[in-house]
Amino acid sequence: MAGDVFDDAALDDEQALLPADPLLRRLAESGARVRREVDSTRPALSRLQAEGRPRAMVVAGADSRLLRAVLEPWCPVPFVAWPGPGLPGWTGALDMVVVLAPRSGDDSASTAVAEAVRRGCALVVACPTHAPVAELAAGRETTVLPTVTDDSLAVAVAVLVAMERLGLGPEVDPDAVAVALDEVAVVCSPFRDLAGNPAKELAIVLAEATPLVWGGSVLAARAARRIAEAFRRASGRTALAADADHLMPVLVAAAPSDPFADPFADPFVAAGALRPALVLLDDEVDAPVVREQRGRLVATAQAHGVRVHTVTGAQGGPVARYGSLLTTGAYAAAYLGVGLGRAAVDW
């Protein structure tokens, strides 16, 4: 029955892949969307100048936590990611508010923009030119970065370029991000067979497993949460992304695997009790704490017979590596859904 048994042959079957074609095409165009967003916002970016530092910066809207992961270690002023509606009570005219609103109907972003204008904050908004939020943002202290896609990663890259120009963020190379996403599209293409396709390989690893996704750095941990969400949507199964201390009890509790068990005769297995599989996201951050946590996770997984699979990010800066990990995971989720015979779900 669809959704219960994984068919690995489907991953190289054109007819089986056909329902997932819109999602796979969207993933393949990720690099192009980064280029489109940077080109669309270039005139507005050219007008930005660093004119003193704000007292603090608040980022609201879609993927505000991604911006926090990139900016917080570097930003020279206090920084807050605010996913909820409105703004923190202390925000005022001395502060800068950055809002990502690539999709219409984002009430949290709209209320944040309205509050920023009312309080006289310096405001940077990334949104479509004719969106209602652009009208709300109108004001002397507002810069609108006109977006042309609803891709939150592409929009975030354009905003990061803006933060660099304002002296509030690190250097970000959007071309490197786009190239990294293009490279993922090539190696994870549906036209590339199982033998050389890391996303299809990961989908097979997770065919009969519960994914435990771990990223050691702040950005890799952010990618892990997004990838686990994609696995849940694609499979309808449990998937967990957490730090090492939270994943350890799950690994320790894993029941010993029995190579002679018959899943069709065992009611516990038939009911869907899948063994965990540990997915490590490697973005080349080699800090001592990351090495220590990775070592503990791998040792515990091996001691309990849990399969370990590593996904490696592309070469480039932190955002390029994040994008490549995220997109590889998204491809794997799409192939997981194909193998389970489930309808493709965009994310």
C-alpha cells in the first residue's frame, strides 16, 4: 500500500518520478532564484549606505532565524530574531527593523512593519513591490527590497547582502550561494541514478528508519530543523532534529536490530516502529565542541547498531554550505516520498 512499503526502483523510474516533477524542478531552480532576487534588489541595494549604527536590530518574518544564525555572531549591535507578530516592546526610533515577507498573507510580517513605521524605526523590508506590506512600509526611514520569488532562502541572501552594505553583517557572496545550489541540482538530479546521487542514497537510508538529524554549527542545526520538517511532510512519519544531548537518549533506547526478524510477522514492526537512523550534516565547521558532540553521537549510534549517514555541504562560505545542505535534504525528502508512493508536497 502506498506510504507503507518503500520501492527503491521508483527512484530511477521516469513514470514514478513524474508526480514529483514540479517539486524537483523547483529545487533545481534554487540557484536561479538567488540570482533573480539579487538582480531584482540591486538598484535598492546600491542606494544603501552605512550611516552610523542603530542601537539594536530586530529581524522579523520568514526565515528570521536563518538571518540570526548568520548575523548574530558578527553583528556589532544587539540582535533579536522576532518570529511573532508585532515587535518587542523596547523597539524604538534608534533601532533598525528588518522584515522578510516574500509571500503575501504574512500577518506577523505586516504587524511588524506597521509597528516599525509607527515607532519611527529605520526599516528594511524585502517583499513584492505591489504587496500590501509594501504600502504599510511607506515612510522616510524605509528601504524596500523588491522581491520576485517566494523563495525564503533567495530573499534571505538578498537581505544579507543589504546588511553587509550597512556594516551590520559579514561578507556574503550570492554568486557562490547560487553556484552551490546549482551543483546540488546536478548531483541530486532525478536523471542521475542511485549509484552517484547523494539524495537518492539518503532516501534509501531512511526508507525504513526514523530520521534523527543533527547539525553541529548554528547554521547546520538550522538546516537540520528544516530538513526534518521536509522528511515529515514527505513521508508522514516522525523525524527529529535536535542537539546532541536530546538525540542521545533516542539512540540509547534503540532496540537491538534482529537481522532474522520478519517484519510481516512481527506486529510491532508492522505497526510502524521504525529504528532510528542518524543523519549528520557536515558544513565543515570543525570547532572542538562540534567534534566532541559528533564523536559522542557516532560512538553511541554504532554501539546500538544505529546506521549513521553523513551529508556534506558544498565548498564556499557559510551560507553556500547551508544552502547546499538544505537543498540536498529537500531532494532526499522528495525521493523519500516517491519511494513511499506519496504525493509530492512542496515546503
